[in-house]
Amino acid sequence: MKSELFEVAQRSPIAERPRRLRRLQSLRMLVRETRLSTADLMYPIFVDQRLTGRQEIEAMPGISRLSLSDLKTEIDEITSGNIPAVLVFGLPKRKDAVGSEAYAENGIVQQAVREIKRHAPGLVVATDVCLCQYTDHGHCGLVQGGEILNDESLKLLARTAVSHAKAGADIVGPSAMMDGQVRAIRNALDEQGCRSTAIMAYSAKFASSFYGPFREAAESAPVWGDRRTYQMDPPNRREAMREIATDINEGADIVMVKPALSYLDLIREARNRFDTPLAAYNVSGEYSMIKAAGQKGWLDEERVAREVLTAIKRAGADIIITYFAKEAKRWFEEGTGQ
Ligand code: PBG
């Protein structure tokens, strides 16, 4: 019986032999469909107004909060690796109910942007536009009676975006998930003469548990409640497409899916549906999981990170926001970049 089957297999020709093109590394390179490079990456940085030197973030090995005076060295490292863009987050010296430091002329992000642009005018500077790092309650908008107000928050988000743009930001990234935030920001930018400032909208941003380490990094955890009344519900796919369509309609230049890894299906769907440049945020928890398993010796950290970033690109992202960017620079320098 066994040998009979074998003979049948021998007689019927095997139509496809994909293994022919897997024989050599050079052959595999020729037929590779997705190539990751540092040019795809945007690197998030945390600038802390209270610091005088850098401070490591325990939950994100390899990532530190920086003081303003650390920026030059950090930026030199980034530009020497041909990473085209940074995404700036700020930790202010003080918080209050209305997030005043988010839109203060000499707020930490505004100062950091000026400093980076002075030092490296060709580096793309994007900023996160949100109130959560600046409010004492830790929510992304104004709060009244336990509710996060939408329309009242828009003015402050628009003011924040304009102050970033005036400091020199090339891209502002509204991440508060307030309805109408992209339109409010576009109108304000245009009125204030910031027509060339682009908007990267955190369009499909989910209420995800993968932001845990970031909230330690940015001290932005809500003091009470959670973000589920404004960030998206993770099971929703059609709603994500509506959020993206709305933001494009309101004037977004770049749209985003966040987090990336558990939402690769949405990245692919957005890529198929829309022609607007698409960013994917490989968030803090996705980074820290790999780091932790790597430290334990359970995973080959570098290979896993490369596989993950390549998968995000293969899913359809044009821009990958990732804490691995500086390490990725090393992979390519060493010629190990696949
Ligand atoms: C601010 C903001 C958050 C992240 C980016 N911008 C946190 C949040 O929404 O709670 C998360 C980034 C990460 O986890 O790497 N709203």
C-alpha cells in the first residue's frame, strides 16, 4: 500500500517547486517582496522637563527619558542612522486640570522641538498632540463630573497643535481620540498661518492594554477610570475604517492604526481601501514583550523584532513608529539587515 502511493506520487508531476528559489541567500534576496529599512521608521522620544540627565525607563529596556540637554547627542545618533523622523512626547514640570503645559509657549515639547530643529533641520519632527501627560487626572481631554468632554477639549488640542507647529514641528499627531479633532486642528493651523504643517491622525487608536509600559514612561495613566469612552473598542473592524475615512475627510495627511501587531488585519484593510499614507504604531507593550523574552533567553530578540517590523510593513504600513528604530539602524549597518 505504502509503496503504491509512492509510485503514484512519482508519476504525477509536482507542478510548483517554490523551494528552487529558496536555495541560496542571494536567490532569496532577489525574490524578496518586502524590504525593511531605517527609512520606514519613526522613533518616539520622551523629553522630561524635570530632569537634568537621562533616566532609564524600567518597563522599556533601552529607552530613556531625556532632559533637554541630552537632545543633541540623541539626535546625532538618530540622524547618523538615517532614521528620517522622531515623534516627541513631553513630561511637563507641572500638571493641572486643563493641561496648561500642553500648549504653553515654553512647554517641554515646544522647547524640545525648537532645540531639535536648530540642531538637525532636516530631521522630520512629529509631535504627539494630547492632554493626558499634562492633566492632573490623566485623561486626554477636559473632564466634568466624571465625563470626558469632547467639543470643549477641541480648542485646547488645536491650541496645542498650533504651539507645536509654531515651534517648528513638521507633523502634529492628534492622539486624544476626540471626535472632530483633525478638523479643529486643520482649521486652527490654517488660520494661524501654519498651512504646511502636516497632520498624522491617530485614527484607529484602540483602548489597548499594550500601552502599559508607555504610561510608566510618560506618567500618563488616568488617575480614575480608563480610556474606553473615547479610544476604540478592540473588536471593531468596520468602525476602524470609518474612523480613518472620517480623518481623511477632515484633512489628515497621514492616518494611523495603533497598536500594530494585534491589528495587522486592519493595517491591510486600510491599505487596500485608502491611498493616504498609513502609519502603524508598534507600541510600548509590543516592544517590552520582546525585550523581556529576550532578556530571559526565551527568544532571539533581534530576529523577532525584525520579523515583527517586516510583518507590519508587509501588512501595508508606510511608516512604522517603533522603539526599535535605533537598534534597527545597527542591524542595517552591520549588513545583517535582511
Ligand atoms: C497619548 C498616547 C499614548 C500612546 C501614545 N500617545 C497612551 C495612551 O493613549 O494611553 C501609547 C504609545 C505606546 O504605548 O507606545 N494619548
